[in-house]
Amino acid sequence: MKKFKIIFITIILSFGFLTQSYPKPVPESFADLAEKLMPSVVNISTSTTVVTKSNPLPFQFPPGSPFGDMFKEFGDPQERQSAALGSGFIIDEKGIVITNNHVIQDADDIIVRVNGDQEFKAKVLGADPLMDIAVLQLETDENFIPVSFGDSDKARIGDWVIAIGNPFGLGGTVTAGIISARNRSIGLSRYEDFIQTDASINSGNSGGPLFDMKGNVIGINTAILGRNGSIGIGFSIPSNSAQIVINQLIEFGETKRGWLGVRIQDVTKEIAEVEKLDKPRGALVASVAENSPSEKAGIKAGDIILEFNGERINQMKELPAIVARTQVGKNVEVKIWRDKKEIIKKVLLGRLETSEDFKVSEKQKEIDTTGQIEDLKITVRSLNKEDIKNRKLPNQTTGLVITSIQNNSPLAGSIQVNSIIVEAQKERIKSIDDLKKITKQVLNSNQKTILLSIYNNQNKRRYIGIKLD
């Protein structure tokens, strides 16, 4: 009898352990959920007028040539239409649609398809490039079926999710997977706290919803990693962060983010040791903007921000997002580490969009960076969004467009003008300085061979090894 009791207790405990370890069963099917959500997910197509000015002839006439006037119209600006596809979802029965900013940016016309057959024109209520979110209003009096936002903070790694969208123009496509990771940052925008998922997301899924098993939107699908399509690594903007921006865009037509006015960097192990901090945490203030909220509150370069408005800062990248979602004009307490002790500063938060820091950074973005890579004897310019759209490259592509190649360049004969350098030595190229730095490193090495990844003039990606002198 005693032996029987021991076996019985063991079975009960084992069953309890199993139920705790696997609290949610694997769904038999997503069909009912997909059927319910499909009417709220839309396909978006846009058209943009692109103006180009180029010489279609492979030569130029000398000054004063009579043929110059004859063929001058060939050098006039040319207009053509560029089309793009994306996804979105309805959040209000009156036809308010959420999508990515990059889906509709610079569009002349926006057409939204609902239920696969109904088409409506849409206007932009507001857009935010920093978080890549746009809010559209369908131009119709019809009522629609909206979906609701869920609590993305409660989403856990391993939870089932489904994505619905318009990949490659194939509207109404449902894919399923799990949440692979949280709090991802991949260098696409200023405010990143992505949910990573292995639900298949491809070109055209941008702006579409990521649903939990209750049918609530917990993310906005934004980016993928992969050259030609999904490799099971997709990224979504968490719904809790997105809702703050969406509500502001609906109410004001623009964002109103909090502004602290500091430039920050990571707290390394060595810095923590010097500052007698228990471990590397917080955000180190590298500099303080003049007349900023931080300067007025007495925050100084060298301070380490440990908490902002009651939220602990574990990593430097957390601070900008926390500050941005805090109400403008609010008095907040900032806990800092200075002279090996904690002190509190009270800060009256400013608005990012009206700050001098923001205006300067926006002007810098407008400049099309062009320069020479002397070691490669080429001239390049930064890849821009128009290039990405026109050449149908993945949305997250970064790189440099080659505008000229000297005859004695090591690249001559191997790479053509208008090719795009996206990687060097397997490292992603985001700026001219990136390529200059890597080229110098190669020249100072024994091998002196640089491995470039490019998109050629046919927009095909390939690797090329170039021997440098």
C-alpha cells in the first residue's frame, strides 16, 4: 500500500510538472482565426512619379556641335511611374488603416484593397519615419471590420503568432510561427525594440499585422533578414510602442516625443569598474545639448543615467525609447550615478521635434552623401529610398552606389558604374566611412584582397574578390 501511494504521488507530481511546462496546446488549425481576421487585413498599392535626368546616349557632343541642339531633348528630365506594394490593417470601423511609413512614403496615389475585391483611395492622416508607421484614412462612407491591439509586453518567446499580408502581391496570405526573440535592434531606425518571429514575412508583408492566438495585433511587420525572401527571421514593431505613435498621428497628424537633450553611449565593463558601479548598466552621458532640458536640470557629461521616470535603464539603447514615449512637458525624476554615488535630478521634458538637435539631424539626412574612395579609385554616393524602390531591393538594404570608376581602379573590368556595394569583408556598408575603413584595413593586411558583395546593374547580388595594390 505504501509503495502504491509513492507511485501515485509521483504520477500526480509528474502530471503537474508537465501541465506547468506546457500550459498552451499546439493549435490543431489556424483556420477559424484566419477566417475571422482576414476582412481586417488590407493590401496596399502605391504609385509615385519619379523624375530622372540622364544622357541616354553613350557619348557627349563637344561644345558648339550642331548635333547638340538636335539631340538636346534626350537630356530633358524624364518622368515615369514607380509602383510599390504593402500591407496594412483596419483599426476603426470608419476605415482607419495602419501600415509602414516606407510603404506609402512619397506616394502620389494610394489604393487600398479590402476583402480582395473592394478598392478604395486613401489619404495619409500622419506618418512617422522614425518608427516607420503611417496612418491612412479610406475615402469612403462604408463601415469596416476592425481589429484590436493586444499587449505586446505580455508576448513571450515561444508563443504562437500568425502574420497576414500581401507578400509579392499575393494578397490574403497567412503564415504561422512563434516569437523567436524580443527587444531586437538591427540598425534600421532610431527607435527599435523589435519582436523577432519565424512566421514567414516577405516583400509586400510590410505594414501587415502580427496576431496572437486571441486575434489581437501585437506587432506591425516591418523588416526581414534575407537576400531573396524569408529565411525565418522577420521583425515587427511591438504594438504597445506603436499605439503611442498611432494615437498621436490620429490626434495631431504628427508625433510629440519627449526630449532629454543628451548624447549617450554604452557603459562598458571597464567604465563600470572605474566609476565603482556594481555592474555595467545604464547610459553614459557623452555630451549635453545647449539649453536642453538636461542642461537646465544640471545633468553633466560623464553622468550615468540609471533610471528615468521610475524605469530602470539596463542598456543604453533602452533610454531613447523610454524618453520618446514620455509625455512632453512632464516633470520626471532621473536617477544618475556621479562621483560614485546615486543622485536625483528633476527634468522638465522638452519636445524632440522642435529641438535644435532634431532639426540639425533632419537637415543632415536630406544631404545625399557623395565622396571618393581613393584607395579603390571610385566615386560613390549613399543608397537612398528611391534607389531601393526603383531597383526593387529589400527595404532594409544599405550601401553605396558607384557613380564613376577610374581607368586604373582595381575594380575596373570587374564592376560596372551603378552597381551597389552592400558589404565589404562580410560587413554591412552603411556609409562611405565604412568602406574607407575596411579598405584601409585590407591594404594594411598581408592578403590585400577585399571581398565585396554587390547588386549589379541587373539587380542580382553577387560576391567579387578584388586584389588591391
